[in-house]
Amino acid sequence: MKTILEARNINKYFRKPVLFHVLKDINFKVNQGEFASIMGKSGCGKSTLLYILSTMDTGYEGDLYLNTELITGQENEKLSYIRNKHIGFVFQFHYLLSEFSVLENVMLPAKKLAEKSIEEIEYNAIEKLRILNIEHIAKKRASQISGGEKQRVAIARALINNPTIIMGDEPTGNLDSQNSDNVFNIFKQLSEEQGLSLLVVTHDQDFADKTDRIIQMGDGRIIN
């Protein structure tokens, strides 16, 4: 089984207003095609950990590997490239650009990566919308679609560069139960059919119970 993401001895301190040890000796792996969730009370360090795993926070001790490559200590430019190419993000808030069309929103990360022609990017974006059953809203402005549709657009955008892992921070936090189930089913399908790895921070016990594995956190540690 190929390891996609590995955290080794990750420690994180906040130094202001006083020294606070927020993450304590975090060790775990996520394998290819695995759908894992991170749970724990508010303030236990879940989101802090996700920011480190997603390469957005580099102020930590320990080693982080993505696709078996050590990414700790890499230059910011390299980290930005890794983040855009290999990691797809889905947040609680979809962060769509409301004046852009659905299609344009989905294309943005691929345009930033600039490894394909605009025609290819557009073709790929429509493919992702099709996978999520929303190709019919491609030309609509992001401001004109429902909350559930917005979150699907955000997932399509996260998929556009064919990442190795999707990271979610409370991706169903703003959705009703039906839309939450839709998001779960989409993630499950991506893991089973495309071998995509998923790591999702959630407060939703029903959502977490259906994932392959729950990483339980408490007081800055992994407790199971």
C-alpha cells in the first residue's frame, strides 16, 4: 500500500502571548485511496494540524512527507507548487468568486499551475463538473447557485489538477443533512473509483463514522 501523506514527530508551539505547546508528537500516515477523518473537541489542534499538513504553515518541528518526498524545509515557491498540484482543498466556506461563472471558478487552480492549454483546462473542468452531476450549471455565475451546488463546485475545483490528496476542513459544516450525505458520497466515490486519498477534519460524527478511519485528537495529541 502506497503512503501518500506521512507526519513524523510533528510539534507546534504558539509563542504569543505565552508559550503554548499546541501539537504534541503527531505521527500518522494516509495511504493511497484511504478516506480518513480527524475528530476532536474545538481547540484540540485539528485545524492547526491541517494547515501544517497542507504546507500552508511551515512553523513546526518534525517531518512531513507527501508522495514519500520530504516537503519540510522546502522553499515557499516549491511549497506553493506542491500545494496547487498535489493537494485539493475543500473548506467549510466554498470561497468561490461570485462574479465568475462556475466553469471559470473550477478552472482557476489549473490556470495558476499553467501546465496545460486553456482548451485542455476547460475540457478537464467540464469533466469534473460532469463527475459531480453539475455540468448543466457550468455557465451560471457562482452567485446564482444553491449552497449544495456551491460545495460541489468547490470539490470540482479541488479536483481540477488531479491531486493525490484532498484535504477538507469541515466541508459539510454549512450543509443540511441531505447535502452532507451528497458530499460524503462524492468523497467515497473518489476514493474507491479514482484511488484518491482524503483527509477531512469534521465535527460530524455520522460523517466520520462512515469514513475508513477516524484519527481522534485530544489536547494536541492523537489519542487513537
